[in-house]
Amino acid sequence: MNEEEKKPRLKPIVEGAESLSLGISMVVAILIGVALGFGLKRLFDVEWVFWIGVFVGIAAAVLNVYKAYSKQYKEFEKLAEEPRYKYKKELEDKNNDEEDDEDYGEKNY
């Protein structure tokens, strides 16, 4: 078996589905929060309890976005460590060193 046959074929599809599911998970989290609030409102017969459910749903949606962001950030950090992308950092460091070497003293013309 060569290297290409050993690679998982479904991994890119699953990663793409995870990216697409972020929007769906936000909507579902808010809908679940609204349903929770509506259920609590009917159970306790208090109007403001509905808004607790709405805020819980919104908080869950924000948490989903944060988790997705954290996951992507970690992936990009790993990618930045690959040798083929390190040359940009080396060039930036070299340019910064050259700028630091300039003499800003008095100039005689």
C-alpha cells in the first residue's frame, strides 16, 4: 500500500461538515434556549423566565462559536510551524533586525 491509500478519505469531508454545521448549531442552540424558556414560562407562569431561556440559548451559540474559533486557531498554529511556511517569519525577523541596525544619530551632509 502506498501513502495515498493509507490516508483517511473522509477526513476532509468531516472537517468541511463541521465548518458548515457551525451556523446550524448556532440556530439550534438559540431554538433550544427559546423552547427551554417557553417551557419554564408555562411551568412557573412567570413572564421573565422566558428570557432566561433565550439568554441561555444565545450564550450556548456564542460558546459554540468560541469553541470553533479555538479549534481553528490551534490548527493554524500547527500550520505555522510547518517548514514550508516558516520562511515568512524568518524574512520578517531579518527585516526587523536590519531596521534596528540603522543609525539615528546626527547626520552630516
